[in-house]
Amino acid sequence: MRTTLAAATVATLAVLLTGCSRNEAPIAWHEYALQGAYAASLSEQGRFAVIGSIQHGASLWDTSSNARLFSWNHQPGQYSIIAATAVSPDESFAATASQQDLVLWNLVSGQSVWYWSSPAEILAMKLSPGADYALLGLANHEAVYFDIKNGGIKRNLRHDARVRAVDLSQDGRLALTGSDAYKTKLWDLQSGALLQTLEFGNVVDTVALSPDGRLAFSAGNLDRAIIWDTGSGEVLHTLSDFGSLFQRRMSFLSARFSSNGEQLLTGSAAGTVQLWDVASGQQLRRWELHKRAAYGPTSTAVYALSFASDGYHAIGSNGIFNLLR
């Protein structure tokens, strides 16, 4: 009886572990940065990609044709080290940031619109609709809501440590931040009021808001990753808490909700992309991004994700764009 029970337990463990390890491959991939990327972002509908290349500064790509549209640098004749990128939700503007310089670009003409200097090192960035404002996560323990077209700070959000992750609701009323103080915070940008604070066991380096601002995703580095209700602060689903025998420690580096808020894409430091059902918290699909070499330590961190008309898009730190279906 004990032998039978033990065998059944081993079989069950094998099925569960095998099921957790199955990764689908991209159906297509294209190289956007030859030597890898410092930063990357994808537009809301997945039409455009902005890459901060290790080799040649920033560039704008059309993901349907995999064509480079423009090359961008902050100073003539110099390759800029791009630490953060963002695309406005309406796909009209993009922004690139070095550690302390910020440039707004027109996606149609490819021309720079404004050039600004930041009060501190820029760690994260998000553009509001129409790119009227940029939410910046800074190393000086602040997140600032910056008027990127006219200059000036509309809202200053003080934190206890470096602000590593930021996101905005689609109407630009809510801001979500993650910091080195092991906290994620929800803010009202109209009043500057702090609405919610949730604590983690490590640095919170990935956050995402659903377009309507009702749901949030926050993840700590090698710590828990949760979907939560922004109105009540209640944790709805824990996607990774490491309390289970079958979960291993993961670092999520990117996340995006679908336009209707019903699904969530997450990307990890190990190169995996997961699609989640928001209502149940269950994983629906799982992919592994394309590697430059089949063997060896060649995993690529997932920098950017999007829901697109032709599937799902993902960009890795190796500078490769992936089409997932």
C-alpha cells in the first residue's frame, strides 16, 4: 500500500513538474539590436518598438515589417546610452532617457520635439496619453509627473528609496510605483494623495496597471508577484509566492494587461513569457524567447511585452523581437 502510494505521488510530481516546464517557442523572431539592448518598449497595440541598443543608441522599429524607421541619439555624432524608453498609448510620441537627459520624439517625422535634463538619474519612465506628461522613477527617492512638452513638474511623489518601476492608468489619473523600499504604491495624480501601499520582501521592480486602473500587478525581485484590486488594496491572486513545493523563485521584469483587463502578460529575467487569466489567476500559456545560442548561459531577460493583432510581442535583452502565438 505504501509502495503504491509513493509511486502515485512520484507520478503526480512528475506530471506537475513537467507541466510547469513546458515552454512554447516564438513562431518568428527578428534581430533589432546586434549586441543586445539596455532598454526596450513596445507600443500599446504592438505596432512600434523602441530599442536602446548597446551598439548604436536608440532606434524606432515597425514591428509589422521589422524595419528600422529612425535612429535616435541625444547629441549629434554621439551614441547615447539609453536607460529607459516609452511610447505614448496613442502611438504618436516616444521618449528616450539617458541617466539624466530626456528626449521626446515624434513617431511620424522622427524628429525630436523637446529635450530636458532630469533632476536625478532616470530609472523608469511612462508616457501619458498624447505624451503630455512623463511619469519618471528617479534614483533620488522620487517619482515625478513631468510636463514633457512645456516643462515643469506637476506632481512630486516622495518615496523612501529609489523608484525602479512606474505605470499610469490610461486616463492619466492614477500612478503606480515600485521602489527599493520593498513597497508598491498607488497614487492619485490629481491630488497627489497616496491611495494604497503594499509591502514585499524585496525590491519592487515591476508594476503594471490595467487600462481602467481597477487592477494592478506588482512583483518583488525573487519575491511574490500579485494581482490586486486598486480600490480596496486586496490581493486577488498570487502568481508566485514560493510557499509551494512546485514554485521556484522568479524575477518578473515586465508586465502588461490586455486592453479589456481580462488577461496579463508577464516576462521574466530568465526569458520566459507567461499569459495569465486575470479572473482566475491561472496560467494560460508560456513561451521561451529566442536565444542567440542554443546552449550555454544565453537566456535573455524580457524587457517589453504587448498584445497585438497578430499575436503577442516580446523583446529580450539580447535585442531580439519575438512574435508569440
